[in-house]
Amino acid sequence: MRPMRTALAALALLLAAGCAVDTAAPARAAARFHAAVAAHQDEAACAMLTRQTARKLPDPGETCATALGQLRLGPGGRVTSVEVWGDDALVRLAGDTVFLHRFTDGWRVRAAGCEPEHDLPYDCEVED
Amino acid sequence: MRWIRENALSLTFMTLFVLALAGQAVAGMLEFNDQQLVNGLQPVSLLAYVTSSAFAVDVSENWQSEYLQFLLFIMLTVWLVQKGSPESKRPGEEGPGSDEEQLVGPYAKPGSPAWARVTGPRLHLFGNSLGLAMGTVFVLSWLAQSVSGLAAGNAQRLTDLRDPISWGAYITSPEFWNRSLQNWQSELLAVLSMVVLSIYLRQRGSPESKPVGAPHSATGIEG
């Protein structure tokens, strides 16, 4: 039983460690993304997207910055809530909902300009 | 060498357990990273995977079902018998047994454990300690499954651009019950197979079997 007790204690520790999440970093990343969009710094905003989202956003012949600028995303506003589960986060702002993923170099935006669809996936202007 | 020989069964199972858990960690990480690539996300290290909710839920859902299996087997065989099974007491012997049969209180032997010599709560606790231990690990493992399953499920929901759900919603969700019941059904079938097949089949030399020549109708005899 001793190995089992040790393993259970280790599992409990891991769960406790997993529960101590940093919500400030994804909130800052979402706010920075919206600040860049609002300031028409579309290249800077594109640099905050995940590689897959930045690749899928433009039509053929377009750049990411051009495509993002044409979307005319509304203002994000203040952060109202943040949820982090594992390496994924959802940041609700007054004017938008943003999905982010944590990479080794920090949080990047996977989807933005998102509208809820009941329990279905959000309908997002920018997504991967 | 003598110590190893006298504990060979525990040592063998412990070694197999560690090897299987390590194998699960590596295979699980490779599968997880395959899905990360599909989603355009970074692969994770082995350390990151074994400390993730995805690994924790896969481990704990199996643990809880194994301890539930033993809890049920230990407790139900107190009161229920199966004629012909070496896993069962003989018909008519149902129940917790008398103090004399159980060697407790005034009937304790010189080698009996200290808590078997006393009466009251300590005897009651020690007399049910095996079931209590199995039940406690079952409840804790199931709780761990619910917490880690919620974390892994919500990470997946965010990947799918869906709202996370609460713990209350998760433990009433199809996913939680599908994970639980798919493990329970296999454990219950395994116990049923052991109880019934051991009536008619033998494994020479195994204490889990009747002696090869024992009659099919003989109950509670171990070889």
C-alpha cells in the first residue's frame, strides 16, 4: 500500500499545482491584441496570433495584416472574466470574447471577434 | 534473497505496475502530441504530459474502477455466496462471523494483531480496515477523476472554441459517466468470470483455484 499512498499523494500535489493558474497573463495578451487592432497596428496584432490562425486568416494574395484590418473588429474594452484550463484560456472583454493558447514564448490569440452559439463552438471572425 | 522470495508476488506486481504506468505515460504523450500537431499547437514534454490533467484523468479513471471492484468483491462476499466457487464461503456461512471464528477479543491468539485483542471502536475499525481502505481509495480516485476530467475536458472545450463547464455540470455529463461505466462494466465482468469459471475450471497450484481434483460443487476450498 505504501507505493499507492505515495502515488496518490503525488497525484493530489499535481492537481493542486494544476489549480494554481495565472489568469493575468492571458488577460494582458487579449487586451494587447485588441489595443493593437484599435490602433490599426494590424501587423503587430497579427504577430500576436497563433501561427495557424495567422496562416488561415488571409485569402490568397492577401497578408494577415490586410485581412485583419478589413475585418473591422469592434473595441475589446475592459476584461470582465478569464478562464484558464491547461494551456488554453478564454478571456471575456466588454466587447469581445478571445480564445488564447500558451506557447513557450507566451500566450497567443487563437480566435477573436467571437459570438456565443449556445453550447456550440463560438462563431469567430478570426479563428484557426 | 529470502526476503525477495517471500515478497515475490508484491514485488512482481509493483514492477509490472511501474512499467505499465511508464508505458502509458510515453504512449499517452505521443498520442497527445499527435493531436497537438493536428490543432497547430506545440508538442509537450514527457514531464509536462505526466503532470497534465489529460494523464491524470486516464490514470485515475482506471484506479477508481479497480478499487471499486475490490471493494464490492470484499463486501459482497461477506453476505453473498456462490456454490462451487473458491472465491466464496460455503452456503450457510454468510455474515461477519462470530468473535470466536474471527479470533477477536477474548478469542484472540498470541500472534493476533493488537487491535484484534481489544473491543470497541478500534476492533470495529480494524475488523473493517480492508474494505475501508479500498473504499477510501475508490472515493479519492473517483474524485480525482472528476477534477482531472473536468480540467482536461475544459481544456478540450476551449480548444473547440466552447465555453468551459462547472464541476457540477461535468459530474452529470455523458463524458464522466461514459468514462466511469466503461471501466466498471469490464471490472464487474472480470469478477463474474472469476467467480463462475473457478467453479468448473482449475489452475493447478494457484490459491485462486480449487485443487484440480476437487468436485465442482465444493465451495470455499482453495488449492
